[in-house]
Amino acid sequence: MPTNAAAWINAEKAQLEVGSAPYTAPAADQIVVRNHAIAINPLDWIIQLAGNLAYRWLRYPAVLGADIAGEVVEIGSAVTRFRVGDRVLAHAVGTDKDSNSPAEGGFQLYTVVLERMTAPIPGTLPFEDAAVLPLAVSTAACGLFQTDQLGLRPPTVDATPTGETVLVWGGSTSVGSNAIQLAVAAGYEVIATASPHNFDYVKSLGASAVYDYNSPAVVADVTAAFEGRTLAGAIAFGPTSARSCVQIAGGCRGNRFVALATPPVSFDHLADPDRPRFAVPRLILRLITSNVALQFSSRLRGVRTKYIFGTTLKSNEVSTAIYRDFLPAALADGRYLAVPKPFVAGHGIADIQSAMDIQRKGVSAAKVIVTLP
């Protein structure tokens, strides 16, 4: 049996510690992946810093991490799509409430993952590039395609134009980059926002127009861009994105729905060693008041909103539409790009904590990666 090791979080708000971990066999609909690269997401350090404020159900010790890429080493009895030795990317769901399982966390050598949340990758795609995709792809797909979100038609090899336009606020973010590609592959035009130095990057992903989200006139400019267009919906990334998207959607014709990927507050200050004593209660208060204000503004403008939880697709048809029917072929023929680019910040499990610290301080149009030998 293989020898496993993991970067454990042993208690709420604790630093990660490297230790041995059991090797767990897959259930019928699962596979085991020997990880060669894992990616860091803001969700990882938010869970670490915010503790039970973010994931109240999480049992400790736990293994965080959602993005993995590696080789299949064992398959469940009902799995027919993969073989031992296949190169794959996968979305690990160990911190989900219905999983709550260290064996299914990404920050370890061997991870148990769902077959329907896994896609084969071509031999030409390095593991560190493939690892940037899973959580970002899943989150974007949930917001765009689930029937309780924007409900768009799924991406295909040869999608015909729908004549509708999606607004992606935060187009250079990890999730935004993938939302643009998925929407375009489904036949939708995309208008996006980003910082000016990322305009060319966002356009290279398929956006027809990009606006500076820091501009005082951005809401008016994007609203004007939608004149004569039909809104298919908006998907919002960034703490300040929700309000702007609601204002824009309220002035458009079409599907006045904003899928929200980011809370309207920042968790960054929770890492400060000298943070105020009541920082967490104040954060909770800001979350409540900001969401109340957002709901009031939305109803006033006739706009619907809903938060995205990036793993809900595992329980519906969107998971197979993306990970089985679309992504494998799209990656193989180069129609879908593994973006944003990887920024390799370490080369072993012991480097995961420092990589999380780097991610928390901020990266632009890049995703922090740790390779595993």
C-alpha cells in the first residue's frame, strides 16, 4: 500500500503541519490520484483564518485543498472512464459538508476524488498548468450553467451564437478567466472588466470588450455597452463586484440575474497579528449589513442574485457536462486554455503553507502552485 503524507490543519486557525496520512481506497464512483501539482485558492486561507465562520461543519484535523493534477493509481468498481496511469486533473471536495473527509482533501500525496469531478489531460499539458483549473472551472460552471443560477446552455465543440451577452466582472481572476472561456464555448458573447494591464489577456480568452473596473465611469460605460444587446446574466468576482453588477443588470434587457462568487467584504485583515480584538464580530456585522443592502438594491432594480458554491455541480448534470463531455476534448485540441498561468511557489508538501501566504498577499492573472515530487 502506498505511503501517504499530508499538510494537516490540526485545529481552527492553526498553521499547516506536515504529517503522515492514511492511504484510502476509493468508493465505487471514486478514483485515487497521486498528486504531482496542487493549486492554492483564496478559499484555502479563508478557511484557515476564518475558522468556523467560513466552514462551521469542518472537523479537525483536516486536509484543505481543492485543485489537484496527477496520475490515477486506483479506480472504484463503477468507474469505466479512467485507467491506472491516466493523467488527470480533479476537483477535490474534502471540505464539503457532505464529505468532511481528509482523504478527499487536495493537500497531500494521494487524494480520493469523484470520477465525475475529474477530467483527463493531454500529455502535452504539464501538471502544474492543469492544476490551475478545477475549482475555477467548477465555480464558473456552477454560476453559468446551473438551473438555479444563470441557467445558460452548456459549452460544446461547435456552439452556434445565441445572440446574448454575459457580463463577467473580474475577467482576469482565476474564476473569471474560466467563466469567459466557458461562456464563449457555449455560444455567448462576453463583456468583461479587468485592470488595464490585463485587457489583452482577457480579450485573448474571448471577451469582445473589456472595461477598467477601477474607473469611476465603469458602471455607466458597461451599461452603455449593453445598449442593443440582450443580457444573458452576470457573474461577479471581487468584494466590490456585486453592487456594480446589480446596477448594470438593472439597466439591461434580458436575464437580470447576477451570480455572486465573492462576498462583499475582504477577509485579508484576519491574518494580521495585531488585528483588533473584535475583528471577527465586525466582519460578521459587515457581511450581514452588506448583504441586506445588496438585496434591497437588487429588488429595487428587479435583479435576482444568488451566491455560488463551487462544488454544487457534483450533484447535478453540470459536472458531467463539463468534466466528461466538454473539457477533455477542448483541452486536447487546444480550444480551452489552462489559465491563469501557474506561479510555482514550492516543490513539496512542506511548502504549501508558505504558498498560501503568497496567495493571500495577492497575485495578478496567475495562480499559485506547489509541485509534488
